[in-house]
Amino acid sequence: MIAQWDSLLERVRLRDRLALARAISLLERNPELGHDLDIERSRQALVVAVAGPPGAGKSTLLGALASEMTRRDATVAILAFDPISPRSGGAILGDRIRMLESAHHPQVFVRSLAARDPYGAGTPQLPTLLALLDAYGFDFIFLESVGAGQEASPLVQVADVVLLVLVPGLGDSIQTLKAGVLELADIVVVNKADRPGAEDVVRDLSAYYRLIAESPESAPPILRAIASAGEGVTEIAEALIELRDRRAAAGIPEQHREEQAARSWEVRVRHRCHLLITELLNEFLAEDRGTGRWRALEARFYRELAQRLQVLAESIRADSD
Ligand SMILES: Nc1nc2c(ncn2[C@@H]2O[C@H](COP(=O)(O)OP(=O)(O)O)[C@@H](O)[C@H]2O)c(=O)[nH]1
Ligand SMILES: [Mg+2]
């Protein structure tokens, strides 16, 4: 399997799309693969987390943005993270993204992935996935979560920049948003500008950033858009290209690289622990539902958890030898 992975990786570096798709599938089944890849990442791609409430138009905007980027000869990867719905067991993908996917545009790669964590935000393989897409040589990698998206999710943590999509009529407007994501935003889009109240949101956001920004230049641009009509998309593409160019010119500071590597590691460890505990807990609960014997099982639960952690530790040691 390692040999298969290595040969796929070689082909990915030569921009072989089929190999890329296969490598992602292999990685989905084998989270341990590509362990060190994220450390080696050249990071020429700009990784953009797209955050915002469900229904804000993130998928629609991404479809329009991808088209705009390809007109500028840029290559784009879109990863859509869908929570595993207990009812359907399946995944949902925005219509516009689905359209792109089926159009087989040579410059756009779209993949929908199942998110197995409570934030609806990814998989333990996320850092490796990004490294893989980076190795292929994409200019932009967009990450969309269909989770609540208003908090600092793991997607935001691994991204280079955060594109926040908001809409008119957010109740008490920006007060309803968790502060974290507003502060992390590098570009803010007020989408559905065809609806009443768009200017109110723009005004509230401007006031907010005037208050918190250290200098006017450090406040994110606030752009209006009507994603469904493709309006305002050029400006968003230009803002992203400018961010990318500025980062490329400045070089990536060593400290930032270290921070990214540490965060990638944190995301992976968090997910692994979460999965391990959840799976074991589900097994115990299924075994004992309704009998009340679970109280007595607690000690056994911890013993078994320790054993599984031991197995995980061994597999990781074997992998890095
Ligand atoms: N009126 C209006 N509707 C839009 C706009 N952008 C997207 N929509 C619609 O909003 C709905 C949700 O869009 P979607 O992209 O799936 O949102 P997501 O959940 O944030 O990905 C869809 O029915 C879109 O057609 C816009 O600018 N104006
Ligand atoms: Mg969506």
C-alpha cells in the first residue's frame, strides 16, 4: 500500500488527475498514509477556508469564483466537507459545485468528503490532503464546510486565509456571530446584496472592524456580491489574487510555517482521539442500551480505550520507522 501511495504521489506531482483522485480515495481509507507530507508542503497554493452560515451562498459563490479563476488561467481545487447525515447516510453538495464537477473542467478539481467530526469540518487526513493538492500544483484550494460555520472550525485553523460569507437579515446582524470568525476573516463578502438590508450589514461590519482593527489597512475588505448572478465575483477573485501575490512576495515566514505544522499536528491528533473515543463509546452503548449496566462498565471502557491507544501508538511508531 505504501508503494502504491508513493507511485500515485509521483504521478500527482506530474499533474495526473486520475492519480490525484485515487490518492485521495486511498487516503480516505488509510488515514496513516502521507504522514510527513504536510511538513514538506511547498505551500504555493493559497488555502482559503470559506466560512459563513448555512444558506449564505457559499457553494454558489465558489462555483462562480472557480469559473472566474479559470478565466484567469488559475487552477482551483474545491473540497466540500459534508457531515455524515444519520438519516440519509449520504453527502450533499451544492448544485453549482456539482455542476462544475460534472463539467470536468480541466482547471477545476472538485471533491466532496465526509466529515466525521462534530464540527462538520473535516477528517484527520485534512493536512495530508492539502499537501497532496499542493503537490499537484493548484493555485487556490477552497474548503467549504456545511457545518454551522460560524465558529473557528478546524478548516479555519489549517487555512492560509479566511473568506467569510454573510448575508442581510442576520437577526441582530453581526452580534449573532461568534466573534472568533469575524476576527479571523481576511475578506468579508456580504452576499445576496439583491436583498434588503445589505447596506446595514456592510455598515455594521465596517463599524466593527474600525473598532477592533489596529490600523485601517489591517481591516479586511468588505465586498458586496450577488453570487447567483455572478455579480461582485471579479472583485472577490482580485482580492484573493492580491492576497496570494502579497504572500508570495513576502515569502512565508519560518515562524508561520512552524505554526501551520503545529496546527496540522493538533488537528490530526484531536480527530484521532475524538474518533477513537466516539467509536468505543458507541460500541459500549450499543452493547448495553437500556439495561443500566453501563455504570459497571466504566472501568472496562477505560481499560479498552487504553488498549486501543496502545495499538494506535504502535501503528504510528511502525509508520515512522
Ligand atoms: N437572492 C440571492 N440568492 C442567492 C444568492 N447566492 C446564492 N443564493 C441562493 O441561496 C441558496 C443557498 O445557496 P448555497 O450556495 O447552497 O449556500 P451555502 O449553504 O452557503 O453553500 C441557494 O438557493 C442559492 O441559489 C444571491 O446572491 N442572492
Ligand atoms: Mg454549501
